[in-house]
Amino acid sequence: MGENTEQTTNRKTETTAQMNELNKALLEIKKNYRNLA
């Protein structure tokens, strides 16, 4: 049980980190797009 909880927590942490990276990349793209427009 403890192992499953830990795995779930790790997966959530990983997903959150990936979402943060995607959001940062998206902001950069938006910034660059505005500069092009």
C-alpha cells in the first residue's frame, strides 16, 4: 500500500513538473509570436 501511494505521489510530481515545463515553453512561444506579429 505504501509503495503504491509513493508511486502515485511520484507520478503526480513528475506530471506537475512536466506541466510547468510545458507552460514555460508556451509562454516563450507566445512571447516570440508577439514579437513576430
